[in-house]
Amino acid sequence: MGTFAVKVTLSHPERRAIQMTLDLLVDTGATWSLIPAEAARSLGVEPSETRPVRTADGRQLVLPLGEVRFTIDGRSLTTPCLIGGPESPALLGAVTLEAFGLAPDPVQKILVPVTGLLL
């Protein structure tokens, strides 16, 4: 199985003409999606607050959080997104995946639609 990445087009939530496409690593262990700081700057995304996070190697960080418009397979939604440092990986996290109603299929290495729950 293993990890896989998907192509995602990112834009500012209000100024959608400025876009970039990145390969985001699908990471269901990450609560929020994460983009490098230079990507956020290029899009004009300003953080509105910060969030404490713990990394896979156990470090505790406080990262800026802003709103980013994600386009995946022709569908677009604005979701919260962490802004990392210059060497940060680009991650597609659980909040964005759930907003899109998508889940990873690690065998085929694709995102598949899932039905939401109201229990």
C-alpha cells in the first residue's frame, strides 16, 4: 500500500484568478491540510489565527491557519489550511477530505467518494 499524492489546484478564497497546482500527499493522520509558506504568499493567503499541532516525530508546533480554496477533480471548496515553513510538505488532511466527501483508497492510490454521516 503506502502513501500517495494527488494534484490539487489552490487559490485565494476570494481572488480565484491566482492559482497554483501542487501535488499534496494524502495524510489522514493530519487534521488540517498544510501548504508551504511560499505557496500561501503566492496566493495572497493571510493567516487568521494559529493552531497547536503535534508532528509525527513528536514535536509541538504552533502554525498559522488560513482559508484556502481547494479544487479536486473539478470540485471546489474553501477549507482551513495550515501554513508551514519553507521546507514543509504539502499535505491533504482529514478536514479537507471530509469537506469534499472523499477518502483514500490506498491500494489503488486514488480518492474515492464516501457518504457522509448524520447519526
